[in-house]
Amino acid sequence: MNLPNKITIFRVILIPVFVILMLIPEIPYNNFFALAVFCIACATDFLDGYLARKYNLVTNFGKFMDPLADKVLVCTAMILLVESKSIPAVIVAIIIAREFIISGFRLVAADSGVVIAASYIAKFKTVCQMFMCIFMILVVDKSYDSAFFNFFGVVAEIFMWLALVLTIASLVDYIYKNRNVLKDND
């Protein structure tokens, strides 16, 4: 197993650590520790992709596991943020529905021998979702009432709406650019 794949596995291992830290408020400053783990996991997403491309270490395992790890990490964070009432459930439902739709769309395309690479809109969407989660985790503890936390709450909301717009835009973009995949060839 090459280094980028090991980094991807490390990201997957960080997900339950992140969940535990988010769900146990008895740990002092649990949300800050959870935030640190989430940020490390996000950084590994960029690191493994960079190393795989730079050193030509792209594998089928990495092509499959890297985006899956990203989706699980971000969706897990958003679900936990719904529980803390930091993000509306309907927005998370739309974002997760898009992930299922695109995953299904990719399966249909693969069955036709077509590989659908991640678009730039989708990459911006993922980065935006990660920043949204980072800022929401930062202010998840509502007991802080300061201008510092209020500012980051506003930043989190801006990223939330931007992530929603990019989520919908990337869905439309994928389907429009690859609409031939949906045509019957019978």
C-alpha cells in the first residue's frame, strides 16, 4: 500500500475519533479537540491527492477510497451539526441526496465504460463544505457569547449557503455534461 493510500486510511480512522470528541461534552473543550481532528482529516485529503498526482501513485483503491472518505467525513460532521442545531436538517438532506445521486450516476456511467472525474465546481463544493463544518464546529458550543464567536457564526452561515448553492450547481453540471450516459442505447 502506497503512502497516499495510507494517508486516506488514516483519514478514515480519524472519523470515529472526531465523532467521539463531538459527542462527549464531559471532555473539556471537546469541540476544539474535535475541530483539530476534523482539520487534520481535511488536510490529509489535500495531502494524499497531491502526493498521488506528484509521484504518480494513483491507484484504483485511492480513486475509490479517497472520495468516499471525504464524503463520510463531511456527511458525518454535518449530521452531528444537525444534532447540535447548528445547521438545518433540510440543507444536510439536500447535500447528502446530491452525493447519492452523483454516486449512482457514476455507477451508471461506469457500466457504460465512462469515467466521470470530479469537476472544479465539485472540488470547490467539497472545500466549501469542509470550511462550513470547520466554522460550525468552532462555534457549536453556544455557551460562548462574544464578538469572536458571533463573527465565526456568520462566516459559518455564509459557507453553509455557498455550500448549498455549489452542491446544487455541481449536481446540475455533472448531469448536464454527462447526459449522454442516461440515454438508452437499445
